[in-house]
Amino acid sequence: MTSPNPIARELWIDAAFSARVRRRAVPEPGPGEVLLETEISGISPGTESLVYRGEVPAAVAPLMAAPHQLGSLPYPVSHGYLNVAVVRQGPPELVGRRVFTLGGHRSHLVVPVSACHRLPEDMPSQRALLTGIAEVGLNAVWEAQATLGDRVAVVGAGLVGLSTALLLSGLSPSRLQVVELDAARRAYAAELGLEAVAPGQAAGDNDAVFHTSATESGLSRALEITGDDGALIEMSWYGSNAPSVPLGADFHARRLKVLASQVGEVAGPKRLRRTRKQRLACALSMLDARFDALVTGSSPLEELPGVLDAFAHGADWTRDELLHVVTYRPTDTQGEP
């Protein structure tokens, strides 16, 4: 540890639109566990804004819990699932090593040894934060059973959409389009080497369409450009919102399929052959230098309550953000636990 009496700092959502940083004694690991000291964590804007606004339906709150969260949804809860940390206590082969876990915004956390994914020595920590986002995309690709030569589209050029598109590009599709309403986001996708088009210019007859925009208009357009007998993979989480789905037009007449891709379970086509740990390790191995461009900003943990509020309210500066990194100053030894 960096000091004899360190204090842990944790981001907690106490109520809808109300978050603060709490302090407490550093937790102690038990048998089969490790103590991690966080280097950086990352904000998944869509999911974490929904949690911050208190829009998690009670019926699915236990199912939508982050793997290592403290408290319970909807609140009070210490949420988040993108964390790169250094192992401070645990097996000798892990102590001092950087690992990715599905941990949240906490300076120190205790997780099972099995939850740690050791990072390659040459992988930047900020890139490694995207492991949890790439896992979402990987699960959706598995669910769609997309393959070589397919015609595919991703609707929505946010963090999840662009990560999914980068993964899909490795399948050598015959056509891959990112469909995005915002011109600046289309330009950003183009800089990543992806073909980006406005909704009205999107090609139809796609084998699979991945919807990530969390909007009714995006969902409607995604159904329109899905080919006959094709599949729309719904990757958006709407929480307590209830979007209108146009099932009276293309859906029945063209025998379309809508598939869920929530990552609590491995995609159906792979479930008997891949564990969640193997899926996450696979996602980590697929991160290359292109993903570095998805890191767009950073803030210290102490400013995170205000940052979350800005994301939840759609503040102007957040519109250009993809992965927002949370930084941690040296371990605090002052203040009350």
C-alpha cells in the first residue's frame, strides 16, 4: 500500500440525481480474493446516466446489477463496470500487476481472484478500460452470428456503437455502415476508417443490424434497413422508458427478428462453449490501437458527481464524449472513513 493508514474513496448514488464521494477504511480481502488499488475507471455514459437518473425498473434491478457494485439498484448504489487497477494484496503472481475488472468508481476494491484479467505489458491502461465495452459488442456479434461477407449496419455512433463497428470490421464484411444522425459523429467514425452515413442514406438488405442509439427513430430506421429474414440486434437499454416499436410495417411482412444481447449471459449461440470469463478475455485480446481514439476526456474522482449530472442532463460538452476516464490521486490518509 502507499501509506500505513489509507482511506478508500467511493462514488455512491444516494438517490435519483444525487451522487457523492464517500470515504471509508480500505476493505480487507478474504480467501480467494484480491485487494485492488484503482489506477483509472471509465464511465459508460448510457448505462450510468440511466442509473443516475433512477430509471432502472424494479423488476429487473437484480438482473442489471454491475458485477462488483456495492449497495443495490436503484439506490443507494456504488455502480460502474470499467476499472483498471493494480493488485496490492493477493497471489504473488498478481501483486503489483495491472488488471482489468468489472469494478466501478472506487479507489480500492475487493474482488475474487477469478474476476481479474491481467493486462498485456504493452497495453495502455486507457485502452484496457474499453474491455467491458468491447465485451458488449462481442456478445452482440455472437448473438447475430455475423460472419464473413455479411452486409451489416450499426445504428448509432456512440461508445458502444463505434466499438461494435470496429469489432465487426475484423470479420471482413462485404458492407459495413455506421448510421448516425449527427454529422460530427459521422466524421469521427470516418476518422476511424469506418463508412458513416446519415439515416436517409443507409443501405438496406442487411443481414444484421446492430441498434445502439436508444432512440425510437433509430430503432425504426434499423428495422427498415434489416433485410428479409434478417436480424436486428437491440443493444440499447431503455430502462423505465417504453419506446414505440413499429411492428406493423416491416416486421411481420419481411419476417424480421429482434434479438436481445444483454451481457449478463453469454450469447445463446456460444453459451455452451464460452464462459463469461472467457468472453471478457476474448474482448480484451481484440483491443488494438484504433480503440485509443474512443477515449475523449477525463476528470478526477472528486468531480464525478458533477460529471455524472452533466451526462444525465445532456450538457453540451458531453455530446462529444465517448469514453470519459476517471482519475485517482494518490491514496488519501485524511478525513473520516
